[in-house]
Amino acid sequence: MDSIVNRLTEIEDAASAIVQHADEQKEALDKEFDEKRKAFDAELEKKTQERINAIQSDLEKNTSRLLDSQNGSSDAAIEALRREYSERHTEYAREILRRITEV
């Protein structure tokens, strides 16, 4: 009977050792997975930030180019109005005077 109890005790000790070893391996795998996840997250964050910076840079360039072209168009329109006024200001003044005196 003692040999059966001893044998069962040995089996239980072996089972406990196996469970403990499995827990240790699980802990090591959890740590390794966590490190890999952190590295992946950091790399993904870096790539995302680089992409955001590139998009912002392109947007700034496009906005600047658009504003420059609009400024050029506005400057050209203002210059055309100034030329027209310069050429026809006397005519405009006479028209204004005619409308005032007409009433």
C-alpha cells in the first residue's frame, strides 16, 4: 500500500512540475509576445507619422501653389481694372455727373 501511495505522490509531483514548467514557458512567451507587440506598435506609429508628415507637406505645397496662382490672378484683375480706370476715368466722371444732374 505504501508503494502505491509513494507512486501516486511521485506522479502528483511530476504533474506539478509539468504544470509549473508550462506556467514558466507561458510567462516567457507572454513576455516575448509583449515585446514584439510593442516593437510592432512603435514601427507602425513611426510609419504612420511619416505618412502624415508627407501628406501635410504635400497639402502645404498644394495650398501654397493655389494661393500663389490666385494671388497672380487677383493681381492681374486689379491691374486690368486700374488700366481701364486710367483709360476711362474721364468718361466715368462725365457719366456720374450726367446722372446727378439728370434728376
